[in-house]
Amino acid sequence: MTMAPANETVDEATGGAARPYASGLPRLLPLVPGVPEDLRAHLARHGRLPYRGGPGLLIGSVEEAGLTGRGGAAFLVSRKLAIVARARGRKVIVANGAESEPASHKDALLLRAAPNLVLDGLQLAAEAIGAREAYLYLHPGVSPEILRALNQREAAGLDWLGVTIVEAPPRFLAGQESALVNRLGGGPAVPTFVPPRVSERGLGGAPTLVQNVETLAHLALIARYGPRWFRALGTAQEPGSMLTTVHTQPSGGSAGSSPPGQHNTQIIEAEIGTPLRALIHQDNVQAVLIGGFHGTWLPITTIGTLTLDNEALKTHGAALGAGVIAALPADRCGLAEAARVVRYLAAESAGQCGPCLNGLPRMAAALAELAGRGHRRQTRTDLERWAGLVTGRGACNHPDGTVRFVRSALTVFAPEISLHARGLCSATNRTPFLPLPGGMPMTEDDWT
Amino acid sequence: MADTLRVNPINCSGHGVCAELLPELVTLDEWGYPIIANSPVPPALDLEARRAVAACPALALKLLRA
Amino acid sequence: MSGTTAFWYASRATGVVALLLLTAVLVLGILVNRQGRLPGLPRFAVTSLHRNISLLAVAFITVHVLTAVLDTFVSIPLLSSVIPFASGYERLWLGLGAISFDLMLAMIITSLVRGRLNRILWRAIHLLAYLCWPVAFAHSIGSSKDLQHGWLLDLSIACALIVAAAALWRLASAARQLPRAARVAAILAQHAPHATRQAHERISR
């Protein structure tokens, strides 16, 4: 199992020297960490954009390669392509760069460091499905690299379809497929009821292919180097490499010697199937959050044997999700972290469905109570009941993902709950660990 | 051939008419929103199910072909 | 009063009943929308009554129109019941009656096929109820001397006051209702006001 050393640090806590890799990594990220690849560097490294010359022709390679979505849902990409390619009439493609997960920074990095890979993938997928409209959906503060890349490509006559950039509001649900299409259509970025899926009836009623930007980048490489190259890394069921956002507290020797609150965020491109212990040091870590805020907490004791692939993770009820791996330091309070996240998730509800609108805030309050000093017995029962009530009863997965996060937190931090019930807490460091944006949505404008 | 009962949670505003007309398949949660049994509608209840779908003031209840 | 026939009496009587029924339908419609209950009755009774009484109202109006047409004292063409201002007799007031009848038919027909109709379109047409009732009221007062004095006038005014009160209540209710984007913030404030601060406050080690 191979892995490229950390390719970029978000908070400059560690350096990142360039190292030559014989392992076949990095694939997506630039060869020199921290140095974005402009069009010239991109073409020099990967060669010309290999259009196939017509719709449908690329799909076979993508199917052989076994590429799955890197946006969290892990659908087989070739199947999604085939569904839209088969449809008749006007078709739309959207590159989803709205990385709404606060703990995930991999898409933002990819768009800065290798924008041309993403844009290549967008053009190739558009050709494969026969799309006539292409969009790039991004959070505010569009990276200048993306705009520069688009301009350079236009000057070079590289792009088959013009790409329209649409801004996504800074909401957790903004990147959800139906919310995205809703936003593109001029409405707020809130989910709509499915069926019909957007791949059948999406933007303006047209079949719409929505693909995460990392997925498109992989597709751009598969088109050049072929499915066998793609499968050279990864596992048989989950081939290839993936970008992960790894959150750690660097161990500075004995506990307490690193200044409290120091937080290291790294984007690591790793082969799928890499042992998790290669990504995170296990000293002074109490638990690991895998996937993101809709992901799963796992106790540190399980990390030693787990690998970075869904087959292994699902035996512990976890999944790769958005590729977030957060190693919670031993000196923090897991309950407080969980309570903060659930409050955020509750605030980010679209507020359209009764169970979610009513259940999530109550769950947030219950968790806050558990994280405080002493809690009523009823709170625990209520929390369980609400978790059951919201599951599967929203128009989207927001309540379900939140429940997964909550249940795993209750399991992993059970000892902490008992401590808090007696008015104690094991934490010695009160600095929040998981990143959370401030403010919360109040008006319709906050969703558009 | 049995249909499944589904609610569009976005359109549903918790009127609760469905639970009164089809208590065998629909109960209300503590906030007044319908909890629909996952199983297909038994043929004996098919007519009642259609009545409930027609009666929903928010048009949120649907009968989907299996 | 000479020359009036049974048809003419029937037309006026069914007209008054129709006005009462329409008043009830409008109030019941508001009750359905606001999830109000009628004391002692299940929830589905409110929507059922709303629908059934509206159909009853149409039945009464049909008799109201037919008897007026059949009456030979004045000449009212049948088509003027749906085509406004097509009658020679009391062109304006009967025209208003035709308008309100047309609106009613639009509302009822769209409601009969609402499963197949776009929700927004159905709602837009159904909101015409707030236009339909005043027009029907004007038709009633304007075309019948009976309603312009005596207990029938009192009855008509009572209906108008009820409708006005119900409509105002409906408007106030809508104004109080939080927009979707603000609902989450409101519920959070209610249940988890200091969630982030609570965690870790006053914990002893």
C-alpha cells in the first residue's frame, strides 16, 4: 500500500518538501507540493485533452476503471454517465465544487492546484453524455486559478463547451444534488423531493449529470492513461487514489509540550486501501471521525487494523464519505466537539421537512446537555427517540447523516458521558478541534 | 401490483388527515407529522389509501406504483 | 309583487341559501389551511365539509340559475349565467353573478383534478375565492331588491362581516408566519440557545 507524503498543509504548521515518487502518486495533486499546475505545466505533464470524438465512447473505459464518485456518495460513475447519455433531448453537466463540508478542503485545493484536470474531466464527461450546457458550481471566493485556467483554455481553444460558473451559498446542503439543481435554476440551494432524480429530470427538466470535481479529475486521467493504469492503485472493488483531508494535532513529544489549540490540516492523496495508521499518528488520539460531519466516530483502538476503503470501514459502520479523517486529540472533550457539530448541523437544516426541522434542534440541545455538567435521565431517552424519528423522514439525507454522527459519538464517548453525568470531564484542553464556520442562516438570501 | 404509500415531506405541513383516514398505515409523530408504514398497501386498504391521498390538504401524500 | 311566479321565488330563495353556503365554504377553507378544528369533529371533517358544502353550493346555484331562466317574467338567456354581461335584464348585476360562477367552476374543476395539476397553479386559482365571494355578494345585493332591506339585509351584512373577519384573520396569520429560512433559527433559539456555551461550563475536574 502506497501513499504520497502530505501534499499541502492548510495552516502552514508543517512544511512540504518536494519528493520524487516511484509509487505512482501523486496522480491528481501537483508533482511539486504547493505549486499549482497552470495550463502549460498541465499539458506538459499529462498531454493533450483526449476527446473521443463523440458521445458514449468514453463510458466503457470509465466502467472498466471502476471509478466511483468522490463526493461522498460513491456511486459507480459509469452508470451515472450511461443513464444521462441514454436520455434524449437537452442535457446538462455540472461540476460540483461546492465543498460544503467544513472539515473538507480537498476540492478547494484541487481547484487551486490542478484546475485543468477538473476542467478536462468536465469537457470529457460532457462529450460522453452529449451535454450542451456545462456549469461549475463553487462557493464564493472563486479561486483566481480556476478563472485563469478557463481563460487560458478559451484562448487555446481547448474547451468544447463554454462553462458557466454559478455561485453556491455557504450552506452545508448547498452541494446536495437536488439543492444544486434548484440553485442553478435560480432558486435557493435547498433540496427538492426525489423522485425524479436529477439524472432523469434536473435543470429545467433536462437530464443533469452532477459530478464532484475530484471525480472529474480522475476521469480526465483515466481518459489519458486508461483503466488498467487507474486500477494499478487501490483495491479490486475500489480502485484508484483519493484525496483526504486529515486533521491532527502534531505530537510535540510529551503531552502539553505543543501549544494547546494547534491544529494541523493536511490534504493527502492516498491509495485506496492504505492503512489508516499511515495517515494519522495514534499517540495522544482518543477517537477518529471518518467521513465528515455526516460520518462516523471510531475509537482509536480500531484504527490500527482499518484501511482507507469502504469495504473495511463498513464493518465498523463507517464510510469514506467526503474523505475527512479527523484524529481527536486525547486532551479534548469529544462530547463538546460532538455537541458543537450537531448544533451546526441543526442550524444548517433547510427547514422544509417537519421531522428534521423539529428533531435536529432538539437533538442539538440534548447533546449540549450531555456535554454540560450533569444531565437528566430523560435526555438520553429523548435523544434516542428523536434519532429514530428523523431517520429516513426528510427529503434528503441530512437527518440520516446527522443521526449517524450522533449515534457513533454516543457510543465512542460513552465513558465521557458517564463522567459528565457526575460533573467531571476528562479534557484538559478546551480549544475546539473540529473546524466550524461562524454565523447561521437567517434569511432566504443566505440560501441563494 | 400493490402500491406503496409515500409522503413528500417538503409539502407536508402536518395536517394529520391521513392518520385519521388510514390509521392502519399512518401514525403521527410527536410533532404531528406522518410516519408511514414501509410495507406495500394491502389490497383491502387500497380504497382507503386513495381516499387519504385525495383528502390531504397539502397534496403531500402519494401512492406510488410498486 | 304581482306577476311573480314560483320560479322567481325559488330563484331568490336558492340564491340566499347559496350565499350562506358560500360564506361557510370560505370560512371552512381558511380553517383547513390553518389546520383549525371544529369542536368535537375529527380533522378530516373540516376538509370534507369544505368540499361537500362547496358542491352543495354549486347545486343550489344551478337551481338558482335554472329557475331564473325558466321564469317568464323577465328574459334571461341561459348562457348569461356563465358569460358575463350577456343578459339584457340587469346586465351589470347578473354579469357579476356570472363572473363569480365562472370563478367557482374554475376552483372546483381544478380541485377535482388537483392530483394531476401543478401545485402552484392549483393554489393560485384557489386563491380566487377571495375575489369570488365579494363578487357573488355584490351580485346578490345588487340584483335582488329583497336583500336591500329587512332581515335579508341584516343576514347579508352578517355574512359580509364574517367573511371580512375571517379574511383579516387569515392575513394576520400569514404575516405572523416565519419564512422557511427563519424557522430553523427560531426552533434552535427555543431549544438550544446556548448550546455551544453550555458545553463545558462549570465543569469540575
